[in-house]
Amino acid sequence: MADITAGIVVFPGSNCDHDTEYAVASFSGVRPVMLWHNEHDLQGADVIILPGGFSYGDYLRAGAIARFSPIMQEVIEFARKGYPVLGICNGFQVLLECGLLEGALSRNRDKKFICSQTAISVVNTETIFTGLYRQGEVLSIPIAHGEGNYFAPPEVIRRLEENNQIVFRYCDPEGNLTPESNPNGSIGNIAGIVNREGNVLGLMPHPERASDPLLGSGDGRRLFESVFGCIVGGSVTG
């Protein structure tokens, strides 16, 4: 794989930044760089990753303050130019707060923090993040969040459905979408969505924690492999 620079944004309170760095560095030819929240230099990144954690202590609400970090001005511009941006868990919350994705995340249905291995179904394989998955494939990916209950007005949900922007849904091990398999109460069992242009993905499950079989699952690895392959192949040009 050709040289790729993956920028990993670090906010005060990020706690999955080094997990993400470890996962990214495991790919030959991919160089992770840590981007501090109060800087403006993306250091030549080809892809930006907003990792999980509790940015700014989740004060006000998850992702609300991180959205105003200086680095996010650059990330928003980077995304608007068509370059890939991946938001994981708290990173997804930040993407929603800054308007790069539609909708919002509220407290989990049972008002409890959830940390567990979870099954998700691949709904859309036509994105730069999911090209190496099979349609309907069931993945085992861990979740760890207190505010993962995705919701949006009916017209937004309808638009996401019509434009094939729903990428992952919570399911049971057989791929069935049931209330019992929905850990946080997200509308439509939604676990991850992409923007209309297809270059910004947000998801609550943690693919970086499922990027090595030693961690219990390697199902998240192909997400990173998919986007890195698109960058090398020229499918991502900005």
C-alpha cells in the first residue's frame, strides 16, 4: 500500500485515540499522525478520524464543545472538499454537532452506559468505507457509549433511506432487525450513517477495537482497509 497519512484528532477527554492509532499503524504504508484540538494544521492528512471518548468531558452534551475546536474548522473544510472523514462513537457525535451529518444522539433508551460486543448488519456496501464487506453481512463490533440513541425528524430519516445513507444497523447474530438487538433505542436500529456525498461516515460501534482477532474480532479491520484502498486507488480525490 502506498504511503497514506491518517490524521487522528485528539480532544481533551479523547480515550480511543491511541486505540485508533494502533489500528491504523497496523496497515503497511499507513502513517498515523495525532492532531491536537487547538491546532489548524492537518499535517497533510489523506483521511481524518475523530476517535471515541468524552471530548471536553461531554459538558453540555456529547460533542457540543468539541465542535468549536480550532481543528474542526479545518476538518469541516477538508470534508467539504470531498476527502474522507470517519467519526467513531464520540467522533460521530461531533460530526452531528458540526452539521457534517444529519440527526442527533441522545441518552441510551435505558439511561445506562453500555459496553458490550454487538452485532451490526452492513446495509450499504457502496461507500468508500464499506467496499470490502458483503451486503447484509453481520459484523461483531464492540460499543461503549451512554449517548448513542440516534434520532432525526421523519423527513430526515426518509431522506437517509431514499439516498442509501444508512450504512449499519444493529441486528441479532442472524441479521434480523429486532427491538431486542437494538442496544440504545436508535430509530430504525441505525448504528451508522454517511453524508449524501459519501465521504463522511459516523458510527457508534468501535471498528478500531475489532481490528485484530486478539481483541475478539477482526470485523472492523475491513472498514479501514476499504477507505485506505480507495485513497490508493484514486477513488478519493477531494
